[in-house]
Amino acid sequence: MTQPLRIALAGAGAFGEKHLDGLKNIDGVEIVSIISRRLEQAQEVAAKYGAIHASTELADALARDDVDAVILCTPTQMHAEQAIACMNAGKHVQVEIPLCDSWADAEAVVAKAKETGLVCMVGHTRRFNPSHQYVHNRIVNGELNIQQMDVQTYFFRRKNMNAKGQPRSWTDHLLWHHAAHTIDLFAYQAGKIVSAHAMQGPKHPELGIAMDMSIQMKSESGAICTLSLSFNNDGPLGTFFRYIGDSATYIARYDDLVTGKEEPVDLTGVAVSNNGIELQDREFVAAIREGREPNSSVSQVLDCYRVIGELAADLERQDGWS
């Protein structure tokens, strides 16, 4: 029997539990350690998912011989440093999106992955949602070419809170986090991004971030993308993708897909699960076992962070004009 892949999870909040729920469905995976900012939370989640270790320190998990890989669901500002620490400890690592909040940090993580040869994957879930996989398969098979993507990412988040509406210790970001999903997906579906522009609204007086943003992009194929993002939108919430192609129009809502006429698209057989997070984790586990580069490896998504870094610099220049 193949030895189980032993995983530690750092960041036992709303998204961390989504990963743990997905990992439960994957054969040959053992949850060994749970790391959280509060020990009580770490212990509670460890008990719920059968982990034998709980701590407030990632270093405790990295020091364990019975941990093969780590999934990081910690605050954005910690991702790059923690990913490098995991690889320095000889552990494979999956970093939840975003990889970082600076271009220099993105380059540093890629360099460490190349140096160690370990699997380093970033949680660009849209590559794995069955809805987007269906569209991607049609593109790869020559049945569809994207002409335009129109994307809306809308939340009502005027305080620091997570997906469960619970308070959290860090501030989210429209560009480095939420735009990263669409920027990477646009390149994945339509080719390398060759031009990008952004504008943002006023910054929140307490959070210090722009609450509204607009991004326009063009890929090497000539396709264009318009992305609207807001933390001020009071429903409906989530991200909605409209694909306008040369042979069809599709609207994707997370793991669901309809035509431009709102006709449901049958996604049966696209993947072994209809849960994008579970599929993402299945790819991470499979890549480790098979000794290969995963879809959404840090190298594959690096160009997304190049684009974000350029947009961030442009927005800083715009702020200087105001």
C-alpha cells in the first residue's frame, strides 16, 4: 500500500475548512497538523478533521517528520515568506491565492521552487472549476476562441471579515487577491496578456484600500477582458464570468455554467468532482505523487503577478496625480 500523503494546513479559517472538506474526499491523504492564530481554534479544527497536532506556529509543523506537504490559507502578507519556509524545510506547498502582494516576492518564491525542485502550487481555483474547465477544453480542442471576457467580482465587505462573515486580523485587497483570479484565468483561456490598464475609486478611510476598481486587458490572441471589482456592492455577491466566443457565449458562476441564453450546460464528466477546491487539492496531491509540475504551479501563474505588479505601480502613479 502506498504511504499516505501527510498534510499540514495553516490558517484554519473559512477557506482552510473548504480545503479540509475537499481533502476528506481524496484517497491516501492524512491531515496531520492544523496551525491557526488561536490555539483553541487550531485544536477545535484538528479534532474535527482528525489531525494529531495543533499549534499556533507554522515552524512546529515544518519541524515534524510526519508532514510531507503544507497548504497555506494564512493572510496574504505572509504567503511568500511562509511558502519559502515550507520549501526550505523540504515540504511541498500549496499557497492559497494570492501568492504574494509584491512582484519581488513572486520572483523569490519561483526561484526557491526551482532551487528545491519541490511542488509549489498556487490556489488559482478558476483553472479547476468544472465550468471554466469545460470552456478551456473547448478552446484546446479548437472549438472555441475567446473574443471577450466580461467579469464582475462583487462583495459587500466594508470591514475585515472572512467568507463566513466572521472578523479577521488582516485586510483583503481587490487587486492582489480578487483580480488575480480573473487575470490568470484570462491568460489561461486567451493567451499571454500584452496590455493592461486599471483605475480605482476612493480608498476606505480605515481599511486603507480602494473599494472599487476597473481593469481592462488584452491578450496576445487579440481577446479583451473587462473586470469590475467592488467591496461596496450590497448583492448579489460573488464573481460572474461572461465568455463571448466566436462560436458560443457562456456565463460561469463558480462551478456552474449556462449559455448566453441561461440554458444550463451539462458538466457531467468534466472532472471527478463538481467542487473546484477539491479538484485543486486533487491536482496538488497527484503532482506530488507523480513527481510532476501541477497545473497552477508557481511558475505557470508567475505572469499573472507580473501584470498585477505593473497595474499596482500604475495605480500608485495615478494616486500621485490626484
